[in-house]
Amino acid sequence: MAKISIDQSILQNNKNTVDESDISSKVIIQNLNAFYDQKQVLFDVTTSFPEKTISAIIGPSGCGKSTLIRTIMRLHELTPKARVEGEILLDGHNIYAQGTNPVLVRRKMGMVFQKPNPFPNMSIYDNVVAGLKLKNITDKDFLDKTVERCLNVVGLGDEISEDDLHKKRGTDLSGGQQQRLCIARAIAVEPEVLLMDEPTASLDPASTFIIEDLMIDLRKDFTVIVVTHNMQQAARVSDFTTFLYNGKLIEHGLTQNIFEKPEEELTEQYISGRFG
């Protein structure tokens, strides 16, 4: 095999250590197929994402990474003529079972997108509590404490004054701060799973490292699934890695195993930079 291009010190410095015998699967995907009208984009994907770990989904552009996490969030079906076949189990319950309310499923998930998307006409405070207000939670003391807690979790508590919380809009913050605000908004509703679709793709290196450290902290309370084109990032932060190619799952396993001793030749070729 060719030498894998990931710096081995990155794997050695990965702050995440897991004992596979001590964890259970939070999300299990079984024989999942996804379509946009007649075009199939995911083919018989079967995998799992362990509870309170970080799982990275890697693969070249157009391989189905974003579609996969959109199916977990039940967002895929919002695209006209899009559909799925197969099962996605959350705590053992099929979220696509007949009669399942997709809104209730989405309330158990948090989603962070590639480009920061704070609500432009809302203050920083209102951005954080937007999801709670949709659930008709209006108790001011509870909302205040939630804002304080979530902003502290994402490291914005010391960067935003009490006055600015209500006077500044979310879009007044820097790009990195906006993305952390979006993470604060996502975790304010206390989801069980946090989905992140290339959350650092539009950020500078300093902001990227802040978000990566935040991911590692978040896995203490959430099951984190992150799509990334950055294999160095996957090696730095994730416990498990899933490699997709042309809509098919090629390999899934502990991140260190995927990067140091992949079982599939196609995985080794991708990680070593022969295509991508």
C-alpha cells in the first residue's frame, strides 16, 4: 500500500478515546436508499453511529454525504420528488415508520450547516432561543439561563456583552462567531443528535480549530455526526469514520483503523490522495 498522507501525529494527538465495548449505537441505518425523483444517490447503506461519540463522514464531492445526514434529520423528503427506502433507527425506533411525525423527529436533532445561517432579523439572544419559542417556551428566566448556558458552551459568553445580546443581530458577528452562535441555537433545544454538514468549510484556520475543540466538548452530551471534506479534521476529532463513494458505503470503523490500516483498497486510495 502507498503511504497514507495523514500526519500520524494527528492521529496520536486525537483527544478522543473510546472503548467499543462501552458504547451503544444511537443511530442505526439499515439498507438505506435515497432518490431524487428517478436518480438514486444512496445505495443500500447500512451503518451505525455510536452514542456520545463523534462520527465523521468522508468522501469526494457528490458521493452522498450531505444526503445521508439529511435523511437522518428527515430533511431529504422536503425536496420535491425526493424519497427514501430502508430504515433509520433512533434509539431502536424507525424514524420512517408509518405514522411517525417528522416534526417530532427533527426536534430530537440539531443541524449545523456549511455556511453560518443566523436568522438575520433577530438579535443574538433571539437566535439562541428561536427553537425554544417554536416549542412555545416563553418563561423568561428559563430562556435567559438557556442563552447564558449555551453561549458559554460555545465560548461566546465572554465575547458578547449583556447589552449586545439584545442590540446586535446574529449577522453582526464574525464568521466564526456566527457558526458558534448557530451551534448554540442547535443545542439550546437539547437535541439527542447533532448533525454538522461541513461546519468549518467557510471558516479561517483559527475559527476552524475553535469549532473542532468545541465538537470534542460537545460529544460529552451529544451524539455528533459531521460531514467533512477535510481528512485531517476527521483524523483530529472523530472517534469513528465512514467513507462513502458514489453513494455507496465503502468502509466504516474506528478512525485510527480507517486511516492507519484501511481494509478496502478504495479507502486507501482516497485517503492517500489518489482521487477526491
